[in-house]
Amino acid sequence: MLTAVDDFRLEHPEYELFIVPAVFGLGVMFPSSHPARDALVQLLRPLHQNSLLRRLEENRLRNYLRVIALQDTASLEGRQIADTRRADEALEERDRLRLEHERLAEENSVLRRELAELRDELLGMRGQWYSKLGAKVDSTVRRAVKRK
């Protein structure tokens, strides 16, 4: 885990290393000849590899990871709820469109029947028109042709 640090210390044994197991771990390295060495050692020695700090940090990380997992689960559930809502809305829209299609098909059927009736009526009127007016037109046209 500290391979690079260990390699460095093998080449530089004059450096001291203190590891504080908190906030993802903290390593403090300084040369033994540092002017503030005694103050640093006095400050860091109680914290170095402190088992209480290690347990607290492990617990903090475990809780932090649990919170992230819960957030991921909540986010996934939220997306699933939204997906379900969109699917429900799509089904409702499909049903609405199906009803509208059925209504329009029925309306189309009624209009086709009315159109057929109007055609039949027009054909009947055409026969009536010709029988009453057509003979007059024909005789008028024949007379006009004879005059020429």
C-alpha cells in the first residue's frame, strides 16, 4: 500500500514516517534532522497508527459508503418510478388514441353511408331532371339544328 514511500525510505533512512489513520489516511514524513523534529514527534506520536482513530475512520468510511449505496438505490428507484410513470402515461395515451381512432372510424362510416345516400339521391334526381326537362332540351336542340 505504501510501496513508493517504503522504497523512498530504504534509500533515505534519515526520514521518519508517521501515519495518522484518519480522513483516508495521512502520512507525514520529514528528515530526522528537521529543526522542528521534536515538536513534530510530540504532536504525531499519539496519533501514529492510533487504533481508535483507525476504527473511527473505518466506521466513517463504512457509513459513507452505505450512504452512497442508499443514494444509488434511491436514485435507481426514482428512475424506475419515473420510467413506470412514463410507461403508464404512454399506455393512457395509447388508449386515448385508440378511442379517438374508433370514434373517427365510426364517424367515417356514417359519412360514407350519407355520401352513398346522397349519390343515390343525385342519381334519382338526374333521372327526374331528364324526364321532365331533358325532353324539352332535346326538342329545343333538334329544332335549333334543323333551322341551320
